[in-house]
Amino acid sequence: RVKGAAAAAVVAHCRAPYPPPPRPCAPASVAVGGITPIESASRMEVFYSDTFPLPLPEGHPFPGDKYRMLRDALAAAPLAVGVRWREAPRAEDPDLLRVHTAAYLDAVKTGSLPKDHLRRIGLPWSEQMLERSLRSCGATVAAAQAVVGGAPEGAALYLAGGTHHAGPERGEGFCVFNDVAVAARVIQQPKRGGVSQV
């Protein structure tokens, strides 16, 4: 049996709200490094790839429209005034080959992936699928380089990406190229960031 102060502590804990209320954020007027959060957001580079849609059959589970909707919503927000919007650049072969095998890259680019590989990816091959995949990976690389390259706001954003299920010689789960791994390998290069560890 719990008695005394210990019992009171248990009762107080059980009566506390769960989950605990979040701590309030710092007001937007508080500057960090001479730049307020609002100024930082308004100077940020934001990359997008929704201008490269995927032709998918009706009822396909890939939520392609959400990226356009997200960009539209952000563009309409007051905080987005002054944001530097950037269309996703293409990933270059030398960068992709830092993570993926030459055989896999060639199969993706020529549309010669085996059926079981396409089944794992979950997307039908097309020229548009290839273009979207290259742009998606390229945008993550560009955002990472913008940060390590000394962007004055110290931040950059890609509205899609995170295709981390792709391996060196296969894709999976709507992920064709592993943009996170490619970007990490790129910014580790001495002339492109020289980051020692990601």
C-alpha cells in the first residue's frame, strides 16, 4: 500500500491531463541569429514536383493530388509571402549512381524493369513516371545543397520526397530512387558540401 507523500503523488499523476499540454512556442517576434521565424519562412527555398503528374489508372492508391493541394494551401498562407518557389530539377546520373546500381538505373530509364520489380514499386512504368522520379530525387538533392551551401535562412524544403523504400537495385512502395540516400551522398562530396556525417 502506498501512503503519505507517495500516495499524494500517485493521485496527482492520475488526475493530470493526458497527454500533457504542449509547451507554448516562442512568439514569432523572437529573433534567432537576427532573423525572426516569419522572416526565415518568407525567404525559404521551397521545391515542388506536382507539375509532373503520374498517369495512373482510376482507383490507384497513390495520392498524387495531395502534393498539388499542399502547394496551393501553402502558397495561399500569409507566411508564404516571399517564399522562393523552385520547380524540381532532374537528378543527374552520377548522383543516382552514388546509391543505385548502373543496371537498375538503366532498367528504370529504358522501361525494362521486370514485372515483379514494377509490382514492388506499385507504379506502372511510363515516361512520366521516369520524369517524376528523377525530379523528385533531384529536388531533395537541391534542397539539401541549398542548406549546406549557406542559404541565408539556413533552411530549404521539398514538398514531396522521402522515397526511402528504394534500395540500390530495386524500388518499392511507390519509391523508385532513394532521394534521401542520394542527397546524403551528394552533400558528403568535398565540392558539394563536404558534410562528414548525415
